[in-house]
Amino acid sequence: MFKKLPGDETRNLVSTTPDTAVVFRPAVVKTPAIITLIIWLSRLVVGLVRTVWRHPVAVAVPVGLGLLWWQYGYGLALLLVGLVLMAGLCWFSLDRASLRRMVGWRLLAWWRLVWVYRRDWHAVMTVSGLGRYLRGRDYLPRLVRVECNEWADRVTVRMLGGQAVKDWADRTDNLAHGFGAPSCRVAVERAGRLVLTFPRRDPLADPLPAVPVPDRPSVGPVEIGQQEDGRPLRLKVHGTHVLVAGATGAGKGSFLWGTIRGLLPAMRAGLVQVWALDPKRMELSFGRPLFGDRYAADPKQCADLLDEAVCVMQERADRFAGLQRNHTPTVQDPFVLVIVDEVAFLTAYQSDKQLKQRISAALATLTTQGRAVGVGVLAALQDPRKEVMNIRNLFPDKIALRLDESEQVDMVLGDGARDRGALADHISPVPQLGAGVGYVRLETSPDPVRVRAAYVSDADIRAMVADFALVGEEAR
Ligand SMILES: Nc1ncnc2c1ncn2[C@@H]1O[C@H](COP(=O)(O)OP(=O)(O)OP(=O)(O)O)[C@@H](O)[C@H]1O
């Protein structure tokens, strides 16, 4: 129950060797009982002061009620509790969301702090190797704060001096199991401080219906689904390039169609052109009328279309040189989004060497020079190995959907992404649960964000095509 004091162990030290009868017993200096008592008492006082300092409300409520009881009898204390409960009930019926935000999550956080994290902290830190036992003392990382929201606990931690983020990222499994959570994600709050996210439930477990087509033309960021924290998933396509990688059936189509859906008003207004490369002929062909003559399926046509995109890019670069450094979409110079479904068909699996080289060179040119002049690439890919996709690092923004192997996660999202909690290889292969679920890693943030794209059904695509054709006719 009580912590050992430094020096207590020496009395147990007995050193013998088999070939000698000499027994070494170090001198033991007994700590006087009064000193031990003083140490315990001072620890008790420090603990009490710390509790009052950290949880003033939690301490003030029982103390206040106790004082009322003592001064005026239990009737008044019970009346006060009843009034507070009544007020809580009224609040609950009037505005549940604010009650949850201001009271509910705080109470839950306090409960989880006491019942889960503080209770198991010592054991989990020691067993996982994040705590140290040195010269009779336990050195543990400090549990600073627990916050709760609808789906997860956010635990702020102060690392031990000398620890690295990687020490924690390597132990996410230990932490998740230790605190009874399905997973754990590690993010840096500031130097020496981490935020560990422990999900309590999966807010992305149910498929999402397609996001309504926006009212106003915009080149993005395009709303295509939901993030784990409940905020909308807005994908930036103008001014960047995006790579979506996932095994077959992972739901890559939702990302492609979700983006096209969000850009539809801008396409109708002439501010965006979507150029579609569909070597599998199974995905983008469904909405072919949306792309006009900028649709290619045959590898030769794909190479021609990519070369045309490079020409547009170079012509703009010549025109913009010295005048503007960023592209603003206009009807004369619309944003060109080149969408490639299963890019490996055109690069790695292409048997015609010349075509393969042409396509790879065009893709590399577009991804290195296109974003400043309004030409973007959104590519989908099944197999992220370097032999298959050697230009994957030229895509600033990456999305990993369900992948077959754990090593593939870092291939797509970059080094350390899986350690930080991007468990793309753990996403369920059941379409209902896992299709469209993935981890997004943006150029601007090292922390992967778990998201789910809304499902754009065949009926939705048909409606988009019909809507687009109607506007075309009206314009004519
Ligand atoms: N966002 C989503 N939400 C729920 N279910 C989805 C979602 N996206 C796709 N699905 C389901 O998963 C199935 C496979 O999706 P999809 O064809 O887009 O996968 P894919 O990654 O493009 O596969 P492939 O590489 O084989 O073409 C769909 O038929 C659909 O039933």
C-alpha cells in the first residue's frame, strides 16, 4: 500500500558466492518511526491540497452539502439536491446538446479519469515500459487531464524527460488494451506533452448517404463524408494532388465520385473540368457524359489525354510566368482535375513500354508542376508498393483505405503514420462496416485523421448525369 522509501531494500541485500563462506551484509540504518510518520503526513497534506487544486468543484459540492447538513440538518441539503436535479431535468428537456457539452462530458471525463486511467495508470505504464523504476523509485509519465466527447477519451500526458514520441507510438497496442479501448492514437500537443485518443465507440460504423450537391459553385474543399470527430470531411483538390489507396472493394469509388459530386455546380458553371482516365472501365464510365470528350479508357487514349493535360499546364505556366503565382479558376482557365482510377494499370501493369514511359512521365510532370497553374491529379490505387507506383511521394495529400498488410500503411501515408494510429490494415472488409473508411494524412499535418466517405450510389450518379445534361441543354 505504501511506497518504499529509498534505502529500504539494502536490508534484503545478501551477497554470497558458492566457494566462500564469507557473507556480506551491508550496515542497515533504520529510519526512525517519527521521520516515516512525518513523511506520510506531508504526503497526505500534499495529496489533499493537490486534489482541491485540481478538482475544486468536485471537492466543493460534497463539502458544501456536508456543511449545510451539519449547520441546518439534512432537510435543507436534500432540498438543494432536489432543486439541482429538477434544474438538470429541465435543461435536459430544453437543450440536451449543451447539457452534454457543459456537464455530461465533464462528469464522464472525471469518472473515466478516476475509474479507468488513474486506477490503471501505474500498472499500464510500468508493464508497457513507459514508466521507469530507478533506485527504489517509480518514475511515471504524468496523467495531466482527461476530456471526453461523444466517441472518444482524450488523455493529455506529460512524458518523462528524455522520452520520445516514438516510445509512445510504439506502444499504442499496450495502451489500448491496458485501458480497455479498441485502439489508441498519439498526437503531440506541445514539447513534452502528448494527447492520446482512446475511442469508446466507432462513430463511422454506419454507411453515410451521399452528401447533397452544393448549391453554389466552388472548387473546394469538397465535402465528401465525415471525420471521426463528427466534423464534415472536406477534401481539398484545388492546389494539391491526392492519392487514394485501398484494396479491392475498399471504397475508392466513393472518394472519386464524392469529389465529382461536390464539384458538379462548378463544372456546370465552367469553373472546373474533370478529365477522367478509366482503364478498368468499371468506375468512371458510369458517369461518362459528365466528362464530355475528356474521357479515356484505352491506354493509348489515356496517354494522349495526359499529354493534353501537360500541354494545358505548360501553356498556362508560360502565360502566368511573372504575373501570378497561384491559380484562380475562371471560365477561360478552369481548374482541371485529372481523375485516374487504378493508376497502376497505366504504369506498372502496362505491357507497352513506350506507353508506360509516356504515361509515367506525364503523371510525374503534372504532379510536380500542375498545382500552381490549376491542374490537379486525383488518383486511385490498389497496390501502393514502390515498384507499382514510384511517384506516390509526389502526391502531397494521401488517403489510405483498407489495406491488406500493415507495412502498406506507411507506404501510402508516410513514415510513422501507422505508429500514430492509422490502422488501415485493421479496417473491416465487410462493406457495411469498412467500405469508404480510411485515414487521411494531409501535407500540413503529420497526424492521420480517420474518416468515412459518403456512399455515392449508382442512382446518385445517374441523377448527377441527368442534372448535368439538363443544364447543358439549357445553355444551348
Ligand atoms: N462509402 C461507402 N459506404 C458504404 N459502402 C460502400 C462505400 N463505398 C463503397 N461501398 C460498398 O463497397 C463496394 C465496393 O466499393 P468500390 O467499388 O468503390 O470499391 P473500390 O475500392 O473502388 O474497389 P475496386 O478497386 O475493386 O474497384 C460497393 O459496391 C459498395 O457496396
